[in-house]
Amino acid sequence: MLFDYLPDINNIFRPLLLNAENKEGQTPIIQAIIIKDLQVLQLLVTLGANVNVPLLNTNRTPLMIAVYTGYLQAASFLIDKG
């Protein structure tokens, strides 16, 4: 069949979407840190989001943002994951 030869679309586009930046240069992980939502942060990482993608305009990593904003639960989680 034709579809047997197509690559798994989910594996191609999932990393792109999980690490996509909004107009402020924020990835979904950074947005989860900003709104202090640990469950969303954990879900994003479980799905394969990269914990080391920095903010586009400042080059700050998610860990740096978590520490700067005082979100120590997220900082601890990020240290454990990457």
C-alpha cells in the first residue's frame, strides 16, 4: 500500500510542535514555566519536548527562567531531566 511507504508523520512533526516558538520566542516549556504549571511541563517533557531550547531573544534556557522566576519545583524537575 501507498501508506506503508510514508514516514510516521507523528514522529516527524511532534518534535517540531513541542519545541515551536511563539511570536515572543517562547517554547511551550517556557510558557509552562511562566504560568507555573508543573503538570503541563511534565507532560511536555514526557511527550519529547527539549528542555534545553533557549528563549530566542535572550538565549535564556528554561532552567534559567525557572530559577529567575523562583519556580524551584520546575527548576528541580528540569535539572533531573536534562
